[in-house]
Amino acid sequence: MLSVNKLIPAGRGLAAVLLKRAPSVELDWDVRQKSRFDAIDSSGRAIAVFLSRGSSVRGGDVLVAEDGSLVRVIAAPQAVLRVSACPQHGTASDLPRAAYHLGNRHVPLEVRAGHLQLEPDPVLAAMLRSMHLIVDELQAPFEPEGGAYASAHAHGHDAHGHDAHAHDTDDHAHDHGHEHSHDHAHGHGHSHDQR
């Protein structure tokens, strides 16, 4: 098994011809959000990925194996809910409002110009539909946001997109379907690694 312990975000700095020749590995978000996993690349090689704690892998990233070979990462299509505004009855604030409510629940969320994507959840789908949003179930690559502090907390982590829940305030209210506040002391020297 070939060991991998280096990641090049989006293949930055690598020549296109090298990337074109490199084998690939297609992974869903459940695997890519982990810093340690095994996979088989498109050339049939077994690879064992050991990245620094808190790292995650994005589609377009390049893994570097111990022998110097490269492996391109492809975000595999997976089951997602795609949320969009209703063209007849929607308003410009519908999607941002939905993103706010989902963010308060710490839901991994992909934010695009015309839609949101999240992993399937019947309770959240019902909530979003009750907000008069269109919720479609489909197969698509899933690339949730890495968090506002992903690049600011690059020490000890890969700088692009670990899924830490960092906050800039100690007291904040979460919308969990009921009104109350939680007092959290979030020091910034730890990771919320929920694997």
C-alpha cells in the first residue's frame, strides 16, 4: 500500500501536463472530510492517506504519495438535497435565510449563487419546504464550505477547508427549533473533529 501524507490544494503550482497524466481517485464527502483513509486510485494502486489532523480533501486537490507520484482527487457524485428559491413566490432573502438557519444547526453546507446543497435529511428538507423553498433530491458532487476561519487557522491544519466550527463570540444563540442561548467557550487551539 502506498502512503500519502501531502496534499496540494487545487494542484496549485503543478503543470497541467503532470495533472493530466496523474491517476485519480473519486471520493465522496464522507471520505474526503477525514484526514486518514484508504482508497484505490484509477491505476489500481491501494493508497493510505495520512494527512494532518483537521485536514479535509476537496475535489481538484492533488495528493502526493511517498514515491513522489501524484493522485488527482475527484469529488464523487453522492446523494444531496439541492435547495433553490421558488421562481414564482420566492424573494431575494429566501436562500440567505435558509443558509442562516442551516448554519445555526452546524449543517455542512455548499453555497452557490443560485442554490444550496446539503446531505439528505428529511427533517431539514421539511423545514426548508415549509420556508417555501424548492428541495430536490439528486446525485451531485458535494463541496461544503470550510468555515469562515479555515484559512485563519492554518497553523497545524491544511489552510483550505477543514470543517471546524469556530466562533468569534463566546455567547451566541443557535436556532435549534426553540429559543435559548448556549454559552460556549471556543478556544481556537482545538479542533471539532467529529469523526
